[in-house]
Amino acid sequence: MSIFSKRVAYTVVGIAALVVTAYVYQSRNGAESAKSPWAGRAATPVVVAPVVMDEFVDSIEALGTALANEAIIVKSKITESVVRVNFDDGQMVEKGDVLIELMDVEARADLDEARSTLREAEKQYDRAANLVKRGSATQSSLDTALSDQERAAARVSALEARLEDHRIVAPFAGVLGLRMVSPGTVVGPGDEITTLDDVSIIKLDFSVPETFLGALNTGLDVTARAAAYPDRAFNGQITAIDARVDPITRAIKVRAELSNSSGFLKPGMLLTTTILKNRRQSMKIPETALVPVLKDVFVFVVKKGERGTSVERKAITIGARRIGDIEVLSGLKVGEQVVVEGTNLIRPGSAVHVVGDEEEKSAPEMAKRKPWQS
């Protein structure tokens, strides 16, 4: 056989081998495709969610310090020794309860003497008045008696007030702090005896940047949380806004009042504060439905027609964000179905197959597969 004939024979054999290989590959590929649940389907599997109405609220966050509604350091006005202590550490007291009694023997003696002097001055005035009526005394003697009586009465009032200073009472209802004195202790002006706090209401002071000044006003709802109670929220309202902006921090101080009937909050605690404003009902979609393109935001909306189900890309205007959800201001209607899984596999006009728990148990997994994996 000539060299030319051998080359022709080899060429024919090679072509035949290629044909056989292609046939085997096509047969295997067809068999594998027949096993796929999506075989013969041109539609892309997607997961959708409806556009619904929900409540949204704008918020501003800040750190604040808890203060008692009323708070004082209980001190003595005079220098005297303690006779009796009528409270325990952390005790709840009512307005007017006597907390401390000081030695008052000398004060009472002075008061008794002043009262005796007053009684004598009143008698002298009565005598002078009778004498003036009979013409036996001049008007000037009556005026002198009246002046003596008034001075005696004034001294009695002063000593009665001084005697009251020997009894230290609670000026308002609240909870006492730690006791700093004992019976026999000599206390003087400025010496701390204990503290008294009204914690039925907690005042919360916090600073807000001046850029938010236009959004602040009294009556806005406030929610506060403490690190000590991470699962508990304390609700209140803004009651006052400072008249000045700090020129250094460019922030303004705001005060809110929180109900503390539970007694969990203590003065001095650091609270994370959230100001809630502009409550409203808006359309809501899952955050995973968003398809950003440059500065615009789109979603794929499912459309059902005579030829099947397809998607339409719509531009939307979004508002507030929260974990997992997006507020939609315009571009959608309530009840429309938006694609939330599979957006990376479709284009405007693409045919889709909506999967769900009833139709396909493995819908989330199928929606994540690539076309060549189906």
C-alpha cells in the first residue's frame, strides 16, 4: 500500500473515532440531564416575597446619664450631737418622716424662757392698754409695751425654728442611701448624713448633634437600654431641650423622663438612648430584593402572562432601613411579588419559575445554583 493510501485510511479511522466519541458523550450528557428536576425547563427558579405595609419610625441614637427625679445630700444645719437615727440603709421614706434627731435640751430651755418672756410682755401690754383707757398712762407707754410684746413673739418664733433644725426630716418621698452617722456623732453644717433620691421617675440627660436640632421637640418618644438589663427597654418622652448649643462639641443637651416603677434604673447609670419620631405606615420589602445599579436601586417584579411567568425590572425609591427590611417610598404597589433569591441569575424579561415550600422543598438551594449546575 502506498503512503498516500495509508494517510487516507488513517484519516477515515480518526474521523470515525471522533463521531463515536461525540455520540457516547451526547448520550451520557442526555442521560444525566434527564435525571435533573429542572430538565426541559427554560425558566430560572426564584424565591419571591410580597410587598406589604408595615410601621416604620425614624430614630436618633445617643448616650445619656440617668438622674433621679429629685436628689439631695442630707445634711445638718447646726452643730450638735446625734441622739437618734430613725432609718436604715436603702430605706424607702415618705415626705416628712423624721430621719435624725439631734440633742435639743438647750434649745428647748431657750424656747421655754422666750415663751415666758412673751407671756409677761402680753400682760404688760394689757395693763398699759387699760391705763390708757382710764387716762392714767400715755400712748407712748402703750407703744413701748406693744414693741416689747412683738420682740418677745419674734424671739419665740426664731427659737421654734431653731428647735425644728434639731429634727432632720425627708423633704420628699424617696429612697435613702448609706447611713454615714451613728448616735453620738457630732455633726455640723456640711457634714453628709445620707442621700435621698426620688427614683419613681428617672431623668435622662444626653447630648444630640446640632444637625438633628430641627427634628427635636418635647413630647417625642424615647427608648433607653442599660447594659445591666440588655433585654429590657425603658420608655419615656423628651421633656426639655437646652436653650444653648455647646460651642465646643456642637451638641445640644436634651432631657427625657423615663418611668421607673420597677426600680431597675439607678441614678448615674449609662443608658443607650433612641429617639423615635415620624411614625408612619409604608411599603416594606426584604433587603435581599434590592438590585443596585450605580446610584439607582431596582427590584425584579414577577409578572404572569399567557406565555408564562417572567420578571420586570423596576426602579424604586427607598427610605429607612432596618435589619432585613427596606422601606419603599415609590415604585411598587402593595401585593406585588419581588424576587428575593435568584436575582443574580435573571435579567429583565427572563422567564422564571417561582418555587416555594409546597412546590419544591429545596427551593432556597435550587435558587442558588448556577445554570450549568441544574
